[in-house]
Amino acid sequence: MEPAATPPGPARAGVDGAAAGSAGPTEADWAAAVAAVRRLPADGRVLLICHVNPDGDALGSMLGFGLGLRRLGVDRLQATFPGPPEVPEPFRGLPGLELLVPAAAADPEPDLVICFDAASESRLGELAGRLTGTGIALVLDHHASNTGFGDVNLVDPAAAATSVVAEELLARLGVSLDAGIAECLYVALSTDTGSFRFDATTVAVHEMAARLLATGIRPGDISRRIFDSRPFGAVRLFGEVLGRARLEPAAAAGHGLVWTYATLDDLARHDQRPYVLEALIDPVRCTAEADVSCVVKQTGPAEWAVSLRSKGAVDVSRVAVALGGGGHRLAAGFTGRGTVDEVVDRIRTELAVPATRGDIDKQR
Ligand code: 5GP
Ligand code: MN
């Protein structure tokens, strides 16, 4: 065990972002989380889980924290996520990938389960049952809609990424940052802040980035790998899918909607894997004439993964929750069923419903 480090203080958003009821973990929560790790028996088994279709924050906070646990001497340690055990290409250089096992091979009865970046058990697919076993379930997250499904919940809606919570817990456990941990947490922080562009990019976020960079990691190399590399087939696919985007200026009570879709056939024609579509929302949401942007990605015969973004005028988490999903005010998603037109029709209808103050408070 390493000497205790001074907790760095979380990279929380400003007071404006923290509404009543979204105050983040209490000192008692932090103490319970630290105790859950410290009380592990010498041969204690730990299972780390993140959400289905893991993104940079899910994988980065999970693997970074896993590398930290390794430093504490925890060696019966697995990391996993539900669904196909395929790591998206941009994340295949992450340190700590050796901790990953397919969901089917994950420890059925760990002493401690730690869950990253998932707002609810439904985001854990076939792994959801692992949290109700005999072991302790610890939840690290930053979604305001988190249902508090762990025994101990470290949920900070004011944190820019789950990695902010992970860094704080590592510090409280006395684990100092090394380059491996830092690279994972940097990938998580930079993806969830849109490369330090979104409103959640506070002074504290930059201070956390500075602590991570101080370990010697190379932001240029990391960013190129994560944001600026894709197969040529994906470039051509994006061209086609962007070419069919539709702008509806009157939608969302005049704030405007821009949307497009990609089918499994589009992927097959360009010989691409589904993960390449995760980046598609970025060129779509650039559309100046629309506050709301949407990409509808086919995942099965009549099933679609829907990504929603807002520039601020519309709370898209309200739309996503109404349609069975979740997320944040400016970035949310859900699973849509039926045809593309049916899915987009439902979005249009929800966007037309004026938000009440009560709805907004519930989302926070
Ligand atoms: P993305 O569009 O990048 O897939 O997701 C944006 C945000 O929406 C994520 O941070 C996640 O919280 C939320 N989200 C996306 N898809 C779903 C879903 O199917 N269910 C829930 N509950 N949340 C989702
Ligand atoms: Mn996140």
C-alpha cells in the first residue's frame, strides 16, 4: 500500500450545474467506499463492470481504477462489460486492457463489484444480477438520473465524467497517479467533455487534466488515436449518411432538429463495425440551424440505438427518458423500436411537449 495522498478535490462543475438534490457523494459515502475496498480479504475477488457499448468514460474510468486497485495489491481482479466482448478500435491502446474478460467469463460471486458510468442496472445487461450477490456493490457515476442501485453510491451529477469520481476515490485510497492510470482517466475525461469543449469543462477539470498530464502522458498521441483516426471505409460511410441528413427548423418548438440514420446494411456495404457510428453525432450536431441533433443507428431488424444532443435550449434527457432511455440534459439516448420513421416521429412528438418545471427538476 502506498502512502496516503491528499485528496485532489473533485473536478466538479460550478455551483450553477449543481441543483438541489444533486449534491454528490457525502463524506459518509466516500468513507463507506474506501472501507469497502480496504476491508477486502487478502484473496478478495473484485469485479469491475461498465455499461453496454462502453465509451471512453466507461472504459477509461473502469480500467484506470482497476490499475489503481492493482497498485493496492488487489490481484484477483477482472473488468468486463455486457454484450459482445469487443473493444472499439479507438480504445484498443488503453492501458489495463489485460484486466478485461468477456461477460460470460466474469466472476459469478465477487466479494466486491464496482460499477462505472451506468445510470441504472438496465445499462448492465446480463451482468445486472452481479450487483445483488453476497458481495458489496459500489457504484461510481455522474448521471443525475442514477437510481442509486449500489450498496454504496458515489454519484456526482456535477462531475464532468465518471473518471472524476474515480480519481477522487483513488486519491482517498492513497493511490498516486502513474502514467497508465492517468492515460485511462485522461481518455475518459477528454471524451466526456468533448475534448474540453463542453460547459462541464471547469477550472477543476483542467486542474485534473494537469495532474494527469504531469505523469508524462502525451495528449497529442492520445487524442489522435481516440478522436482523429478512422478507417477510410468509415469516412466514406459518414459521407453517405451525412448526405441523407434532414433539417427540420420548426421541430422542438422552433429550436430545430437535424437528424440522420445508418443501417446495418450501410455498415456491411462499407465493411465497418458498429462502433464507428459513435462519432457520427459530432458532424451532425455542428448544424447551426438546429438546437437538437439526432443519429438513429440500427442494431437489429427493428431496433435502433438513438443518440440525442442539444446545444442548450432543449433538455434531451427528458425526451430520452420518455422513450425508455436516459442520459444528461445535453446528451442522451434510448433504444428505439420499429422503422426509422416511427422512431423519429416519436422523437418529434416528445420534442413538441413543453417541459414543465417539475420535469426539469426530476431530471437533475
Ligand atoms: P450516446 O449518444 O453517446 O450513446 O449516449 C449519450 C448519453 O446518453 C450517455 O452518456 C448515456 O448516459 C445515455 N444513453 C445513451 N443510450 C442510452 C440508453 O439506451 N439508455 C439509457 N438509460 N441511457 C442511454
Ligand atoms: Mn460518462
